[in-house]
Amino acid sequence: TIEKEDYSQYDEDILIGEFYYEKPIIADKFSGAVRINKYFEDSSKDFFNESSGIFSDMAFERMKGYLEDAKKNSLGDLKNSPYKYYVKTTCTYKSSEYISFRLIYVWSAGGVMDIIPKGITFNLKTGELVSFYDFLDVDEAVLKEKLKNDFSILFKDIENPLLSSENEEIFTKDNNVPYTVLSYGENISFDNLQNYADKK
């Protein structure tokens, strides 16, 4: 089950601010349920209190401020293009032992839309986060080199394609979720990474 914690705002029943977090709720029959549910409950609180580090500090408070300003100056535009601050969650895999989710973080105040995907997997028996490396057999250094080579080909016409002005590292680890490629908006998901390694 996925439950929506919703703080969306409306003007005369028309959506003008799409603000929510979709939280998975794991059934009690799984021994890891309490731990997994607490993870998403805490993540939801962090998202709206903005200590999660997904967007910049106090992003939700700033978003609500932008919305109030827009309601005074461009309400018509809001009704056609609501401001967005939400997490869309989809279950991508489930077995008797593991469950995986894809979370899409979205932020937009009428201009450029930030979309940040994140994948996460739990052990249903223990409630623990599970690493990519628990499933696939690949050396970390070898994986990074393969990804570098592929992205060099993909962005062969762009100078320094594997580096951005803000991130000297092209890979980051987040809560045991494996490496994400940060380069011109491109992202390699868990599904893609399976092409680079043998299953255990």
C-alpha cells in the first residue's frame, strides 16, 4: 500500500500547488515492516521540514512563499501550471524477501522543473536497506570505469562530460543505494546497472 501525505493547495477547487509525499506502508506480516515504515515516515517528515538534502535548505517553506507571491500576481498561470513539490513512489520489485521502490522527487515553481530519481531496496525480514552489491557481482572500480567509458561515448561532443561545475565526483553513495551518475541530467538506475554485472 502507498499512502499519500498531501499538503496540496487549491483555489476554487483548482489545483495550484501540488505538494505531497507518497509513503509505502508495509504489512505487519513482514517482520521488517516496523523498521521500513519508520524509514518512510522519517523521510516524509524530512522532505517537508527539508533536512533530507534532496533540494536546497527549507525548499518546502520557500516553495510555499513562492506560491503566495504567485497567487497575488499570476493566479491564472498557476491554474494552468501548478507549482510542484512532491515525491512519486512506485514499487518496482517484490518477493518474499525483498522489496524495491523508485522515488521521483519533483520541484517546480513555474520555471525549470527539477526531477531527481532515487531507488531503494529493503530486506522484508530485517527491514534493513540492501545494497546493489548484495545482488550483483561486480568490483566497484571496474563498475566506475565501465560507466565512465559509456558516458564518454554518450557525451563525446561535450567537453568534460563526466564532471559538472558543482560536482567533481560523478558518483555518489546514498543510504547504500549504489552509484548515480551526475552529468547533464543523466541518471543510471539500478535497472541499468544490472547490464554491467553478473547476478549473484
